[in-house]
Amino acid sequence: MSHNPSTISSKEKIESWFEEQNWTPQVFQKRAWEAYNSGDSGMINAPTGSGKTYSILLPAMLKDANSRGLQLLWITPIRALAKEIHQSAERANAALKLNWEIAIRSGDTSTAERAKQRRKPPSMLITTPESLHLILAQKNYPQWLEGLHTVVVDEWHELLGSKRGVQMELALNRLKGIIPHLQIWGISATIGNLAQAMQVLCGEKATLIQADIEKKIVVKTVVPDEIEVLPWAGHLGTKLIPKVLPILQKSGTTLLFTNTRAQAEIWYQQLLEAEPSLAGRMAMHHGSISKELRSWVEDALYQGGISVVICTSSLDLGVDFRPVDNIIQVGSPKGISRFVQRAGRSGHQPGKPSLIHFVPTHSLELVEASALRDAVNQNIREDREPLTQCMDVLVQYLVTLAVSDGFYPNIYDEIIQTNAFRSLSKEDFSQCLNFITQGGESLSEYDEYKRVEIDDDGRYLVRSKKTAMRHRLSIGTIVSDAMLRVKFVRGAYLGTIEEWFVARLKPGDSFWFAGRSLELVRIKDLTVQVKASNNKKAIIPSWMGGRLPLSGKLSAELRKHIDMAARGERSNEIELLNPLWEVQCERSLLPKESQILLEKFQTREGHHLCCFPFEGRHVHEG
């Protein structure tokens, strides 16, 4: 029996396409399609590689497929994920014959492409929280967004608990203010407070859809033949390269994660020195490398052109690289959820286990390896506590609205609908208004802080084009040092590097960047001009922000395993540390789970007291 295409439901169209692809819809996907088509908002929680993207992308694309203008807004926390979502959407667009225009807007998007998007909005826009605020900073944005019916926030757990998450809350509330029936969906990995995460994103009336799929994660620790090989402190882990090379040779494709960009550069160079045959088969990927190089690495990995990628968190999320067989984590990621997220990059198909090798960088990280394995097996995950009362984010948001069409003080009623500002008092809000118009009490004498003016009818707006441009260029909450572009004197742009590192160099000095030895020629117009160098002893650049705090849940597991060592209950990793435990017990003691270790000693400088809470950097520095 034939059907008129116009009468076929979106669910039938999706199931028909799945059948053509020999795919079987998961139960959670069917529930998501049904909930979406009922007009619900909600959250989807499913393991990596289980098909959660299509669980919400397909019904959203089919909701009002023949309408014009922007219909679907897809928010992603990182640029690498935007490219994968674009590929998935284009695949569905062609199969379902929708004739949609699907575009990306991020920091990598050219000015010409952004101008084109402003003139004619695409059907689907994949963007970041910062770029969404830039949209809210453009004139007549409500008209530009008038056809929008769905917003999807991908990897919401990565934004929640940060100021970027607060940014997202404010932007979504503004969208709901101009589009009352907007559907909002989140996609999240498993976290301890999943229900709260959904409520922060979608509000009280929302549907939580969880996949009943058990994802097996196999954790293997790379250990030295002798424990003395590992230092008692440090963070590089390169002494275990001889143990890592056989893993690379046995695996088809491997992602090797490091915690910092400097560590990625060091591992890339030392692996090449140890195994020159990796040249041409190994690449590097991190946020300071240029868009062109990152895109080349992603494409080559997807097509199987390279077998090893040294990467940082730039490849943490959602990128569906099906050839990846194996993950190597160098050093503790300091969090259980982050470790599980990275493990999920391998075995990226339903039913296939994920394999991750943990490479400790010093002796005590063997304890973290044991703690991580137990936490993964017990399905322990950290909570992501949402931030509240972030007044700096609110002030920036108010200026954003003033840059576009302006706002009236009754925007307060909309702002307090967010979780972040539900307890915001009118007095505090008035102080924010005073700050953006007068600079507050402390800055009222400086004209440059009087950014926003008040119209005759009480509307707050920015009239100065210079102020508006400066604000658009500074939108965001990610804090970093001043960045300089790295470029060959005659040739390609390579990426960006932090100013504080370059300030240490003088012309003629060599440094490693993007896997190449470069010689500094000059710094001109905020550009580091370089040429190729043959210096194999060039220095490695480092970036601020590599100081990862230990999560509370991993800290608790770490204390538990030290307690186990004190009682003689030892896993394979902890057993390897027997020489260290013996020295510790001889000179001091091993603390129990409920104890804090205090040690005192005297030197020529005086008396010293050392405290070991094992609670992570935030507690230690606090």
C-alpha cells in the first residue's frame, strides 16, 4: 500500500530511514521521538555511541520541515563537536530530502560567512554559548529568530557548574521570552545530579529519557617493570613511553589524551624520537592549533589516514570517530566523569566495550588508577553543581542586550526565572544597572565605564559604536592570557600561543609548536613570525590553565584506597607501591579514611608542619 508523502508521520519517516540503513531504533530513541512530537522539553541521557544525537535531531528537523528561516539551534561546548554534528545533520538532511541549509557559527567562522548568515538565516545553526550571545547582541535579533522552534544543548554536563552554563541559562530565558512555545532539549552524560541538571536547563516541566544500555569500560593500567622507574612527583609520564609504544603498534587507531597542551607537545616529540616510523601516521590536536590543522586531523582520523592522535580536551566530547580502537590517558584526569568521557571515545558503537589505558606520571598516580577503576565499576559519577548569583555574567548579559535593541528594567522579571538568579533581589539588580550606566560607586569618575545610556522612555541601550564593538569582541566567560598568532614569515598560520610564554623568547630562540621546531624571527602586530628550525632541543611552550583540581568523588575514592593500603587490602597497582608504603610507614604513617595526615619536622629555617587532606587543589589552596 503506497502512502502520500505528506501524510507520513515524522516517526514513520525516521523508522523508514533507519530500516534503509539496517539500523534498529533503541528504546530510548523511540521514547525521545514520542516525547518531542508531544511538544515536551527534556533531557536525554545515554552512553557515548548509542545514537543520542539522532534521538532528538531527527524529530526536530522534521517538525516543520518546509518552513523558512532558522528553526533549529544546536548549542555545543566545543568546536570539534560542531563539525561532527554538522556531518550527522547533513546525512539526515540528504536522506530525508529536506533541502535544509545547515551552518556552523563559532570563533572559527569567517566574517563573510557570519554576514551571510545574518542576511539569510540557515534552517539549522550549530553554535556555542558565546556565539549565541553574539546573536543576541545584533540589531533586530527577535525577527532573525522568529521561526525558531527548538534549541538543543549538547553535552550540557560540560557547561553546567561553570559560568558558561550561567550564560546559557540567560540566553535560553531570553529566547523563551520571545518564543513562548520553544522546545528545549539537553543531551548529557551521566552525572550524579541528572534531575537537577535537567531542571536548570528546561524548567520544572520536563521529561528525562535515560537509555537502559550498559556501557562496559575496560581500564588497564600501564605499569613499569620496576616501581623505581616512576618519580614520586611530576606530570609528564614520558618514562613509560617504551610501554606505550607496543600498545600503539597493536591498536588500529588510538587517541592519546594529555591534560595540558604543553604535555601534548612533549609527548608528540618524544614518541617521534622513540619511534620515527610514527612520522606521517601520528598527529596532534589541541585548542591552540589553527582551525585548518585541526580540521585536517579530524578528517584524517575519520577516514583512517592517521593512526595516532595526541590530544587534549579538544577531542573530549561527542566526536564520532568510528575507527578509534583504543584510548590512552596520560596522567590522572582528576575526575571520574572526565575519565569515563574520554574512555567513551573508543568502542563508539552500541554494545562494544570501551578500552582505556591509564599511564601514571608518578608513583602516587597508581593509587588514582586503582581508585578510578573501582569508581567506574561502581558507576560513581560526580555532581555538577550549578552556579548562582554570578553578577559578572549578568552585567555582561545586560550590556549585550543594550548593544542590540536595548532593554527595559522589567527584564528583571525574566532574569529571576533562571536557576542562577532566582534569588536576585531588586536592590542587587539596581546595583547592576548602576554599574553599567555609571560604573558603580568606585568607577563613576571614569567615562569609559559609563557604557549604557538611558533613553527618554526608560530603555537602556548602547549608542557608541566603539563601545558596542568592544563589547562584542569580549563576550564570554573563558579566562585566558593574551594570545598571539603564530605564523610563518612567508606562509601559513599555525595557531595561537600565550603572550607570557613568547615574552621569554628573543629572536633566534627555537620552540616546538604544532609538532614542528620553529625559530622566532620577530613579533609584529600581535603576530609571532617564525621560520622552520632544525633545532631538536627547542623548548616546549606551556599554557596557563593546566592545573586541574581533584574532584570530590575521586578524592573520596583516593582516601579509601590509601586506607585499604594501610589495612593491607591491596589491588595490583597498590601492591606495586609496597616499597613506597614501607618507607612511609617507617618514617610516618598511612592515614585512614577518616584521618588527615599531619607531619612536622625541623630544619635550619625553623619548624615546619605539612598537612595532607587529599582533597584536591581547590581545598588545598583555599
